[in-house]
Amino acid sequence: MSSPPSPMPSVPIEARLAALEEGLDSARARLAAAETAQGRVADELAILRLVASYSPRVDSGDAEGVAELWTDDGVYDVDTGLLEGHRGLTEMVRGDAHQGLIAHGCGHVPGLPVVLLDGDHAVATGYTQLVVRSSRPGRYTVMRVTANRWELERRGPVDATDRGWRVVLRTARAVTDDGEGRRLLGRSREG
Amino acid sequence: MSSPPSPMPSVPIEARLAALEEGLDSARARLAAAETAQGRVADELAILRLVASYSPRVDSGDAEGVAELWTDDGVYDVDTGLLEGHRGLTEMVRGDAHQGLIAHGCGHVPGLPVVLLDGDHAVATGYTQLVVRSSRPGRYTVMRVTANRWELERRGPVDATDRGWRVVLRTARAVTDDGEGRRLLGRSREG
Amino acid sequence: MSSPPSPMPSVPIEARLAALEEGLDSARARLAAAETAQGRVADELAILRLVASYSPRVDSGDAEGVAELWTDDGVYDVDTGLLEGHRGLTEMVRGDAHQGLIAHGCGHVPGLPVVLLDGDHAVATGYTQLVVRSSRPGRYTVMRVTANRWELERRGPVDATDRGWRVVLRTARAVTDDGEGRRLLGRSREG
């Protein structure tokens, strides 16, 4: 990997120092570019992880775990009701409707979203299916196909496992003939 | 992080220069390896993003957005019809069958694919479910479970957000008793 | 990118050597940190790939391909039966029940899991839907929504494409009113 010590006594010290200084500067610039690129992929993976983690948390009734994915004043704007802040989110998870669903057996199954990253802001657009156990054994019913637009910001330390990402606004609309889900999906290329 | 300036006057200048030259060479080799590894993860994420982005684009009727995921002469070989080039793709999105489906309410929900990367070529194998709003309120019908093999090539600049990836051939077959979907899935380990 | 050779003859050689030694040390420390961070993202992508690759392998009847995702003595603890080691896994894939399902037409469709990484150990929590072709044309039935907890260890070489990851234990439970699936999902934050 490394070359042997230069055996050339004829290269003057001044030239060797200058070459080293130039080489070190150039390596530092490449290192900075690699660190930036590395940060971007770590951010994208952290955002995929955040989006994916909503589902097991909500389906196991982990109200705090759900809430802490959002900023304190974050909003979950879903067609079945607007949830505001951590209180709004925890109340939904603890509410009778949701508790009934998870006791019966359901999954808010997340598909693979598209993540657009722009510094400390990001948008993820994707689908979740709400699939609920049917009264017929060995059958599940798809009750909702939901279009989701997650708007995220870095609000915590970048060196945390979640790289500081929190949801500021998640907008969710079932894909129906009212066109609202479709319009959300149509914004997937918008940061 | 950094050590203090060496206080050892007894190490001759020649030896210090040689050690620096060797150390810089070695750091450059590690940097090159890190850049290569970094490129691979960025490529894999870009391919996941490309595959994921098909669904919101097609479900929102974004014909150009769908087409530009493919190369100009790219092919979408689906059991319901062979689509050739950007024209074939945009015509499908704008066609009555697709427009009817998205106006009614549907999702081409993407699962998590497996990506095999080999330089400027890649293959992603995965599933999409076509889930359509039922006439019964709060019900959706899974109309297709599709096996997908995406063959991709880098055709654009590597420093673009998409890292230059385009679809050359997407083959899609419903998983039925004709075994075609199963055969596509059986090629998931083939690059 | 690089600065021109230093034109300052007044900086003594000793000071330039010391600055280079300090600069190289500092660059090496950043490089080591970048290599570690790079390894983490490569691990996370390798684990996503492993989890995703189960489905096309099992749905195409690739018994060896399924088995080799696990360690030799790995376990697949699913509510329909405990599968132990590569033999247990290959027997399941080759068994009449599974062969009947894949000949009929089905997909074990994977959602996006949450990956928690801790050195050479990892846990991925996610969902799979078993969707089977219905007797009615153009219809599929969701027969299971399964909560999955994949416990993985690095057992092979880190420089392999799979970065050495193998499944030690996959626990899978349908989400029903027995609460077992829900309990598995409730452990998604546990490494």
C-alpha cells in the first residue's frame, strides 16, 4: 500500500516540503468532500429508519415512541383528524379507536419511500397500507392505502444515531376519488 | 485530536520527510478506498430512490416523471403490454386504463427491493402491489402482486443526485400459476 | 483545490515539518472516523439487502438461497412452526405447503424495516404480507400480516458484499388478537 521511503537525496528539502504541503492540502479537500457525502448517506438512512419506525411503534401502542419522532410542535395532518404536537399524537395512540384496532390485530405496513434531502431539511414521500385482521380466519382486509408526505428537519445533534431528524409535518391522505392522495404523491419531486 | 509538534530534535530531517511521504501515501490509499466504498453506498441509495420514485409518479399521473426514470430507449416489459421508450411510457400513463385507475383511487405500493450493484450496472428485484379502492367504503382490493426485475445502467453524470442511474429494462410479471413471476424472482441473485 | 507551494522562505524547516506531522495526524484521525461511519452505512444497507432478499428467494423456491441467509445453526421461529438450522429452512421451502403456495402464485411482500446496528450485532424489525392469488381473476388475498424481528450477527468477512451478516434468529408472528405480533413490534427499539 505505502511506498518505501524516498531514496532520492537529490530532491532538495524545500521541494519535498512543498510537495508534502500541497499533497496534504489536497488530501484534506478530498476528505472534506468524503465527509460531506458520508453525511448525506447517513442522513438518508436515518430518515428511512425514522419513517419505518413509525409503524412498529404505532402498532404496538408505543405512544411516546410515536410522539418523539415529531418535533414538540410537529403536526400529523391525516384525513381522519389533525394531530398537533406530542399531546395530539399520544392521545391518538391511546385513544379507543386506535387501541381497538391494535388489540384486534393490524399493521400499518410501510412501503419504500422516496427521500429528497436538502441540508437540514428533507421530504419523504411514500405509502402505508392499513391491513386489519378479518373475521374470516387467515384473511386480512386492506382498509386504507395512504399517501404520505413527511417533511423533516434536523433539530437534534448530527452525531446522534437519528442524526437529529424530526418530523415537522406529516400529511397523510387515503388514495380515493377525491384526488387528495394523488395530489400529495404528485409532490414527490418537490423538496 | 492532533499531537503536539514533535519535540525530538534528534530525528534527522531526512527521516521525518520520508515518514511524512510514506504516511501521506498511505492516507491517500485509504482515502481512495473510502471514496470507492462511499460511491457504492450512494449508488445503492440512488437506486432505491429511483425504484421508489416510480410509484408516486405513476399514481399521480406524472407521465414525464415516469419516463425520465428510463433511458430514452428503455423498455418496460410488463405482462399487460410492452412499453418502449419514453413515448411508450408516457402513453401508458396518459392512457384511459391508467387514468381511470388513478382517478378512482389506487396505489402501486413498492416493497423493499434487493439491489445488486456492479460498477455502472445494477439489478433491483422486488415487489409492487396494485391496490385499488373497492366499491365498499373503507376497503381496498389487491388486484396484482407483481414481481419486478429492474436492470439499470449509469448513463448520466455520477455527481448528479441520481448518480446517473437510468432503467434500461424493467420486467414485471404478476405472480400467478404461470410461473413467470416466480422465474423473475428466481433471478434475484443474478447481476 | 490545492494551494501553491509555500513561497515563504522565512518559515523554518522545523516548523514546517511539525505542522505537516500535526496535519497528517489530524487527517488520519478524520479518515478513521470516516471509515467507521462508512462501515456503519454499508452494514445497514447490507442488512436491508439481506432482509429484502429473503422474499424473492422463498417465493421462487430457492431453498439453499433462503438457508444461507441464516447462520448454520440459525433459527426461524414462526408461529406456524419452528425451523432450526439450514436443514429446517430448506425442508420448509421444499415442503408441500410452501410448494403449493408458490405454484399457485404468492408473494411474501416485505415492507421497509427499521434497522438497529450495534457493532457486529443488529436487529431489524418489520412487516411482511403474504398475499396469495385468489380464485377470482385479478384478485389477491392478504392471508397474513406478519411482524418480524430479525436478529443478526456478523459471522463472515466484513469485506464481502454481505459484510458477513447472517440471521441468528428470526421471530415472526402474525398480527392477531393474541398480542404476540404486537409484542414483537413493541421491541423495535431494543437492540
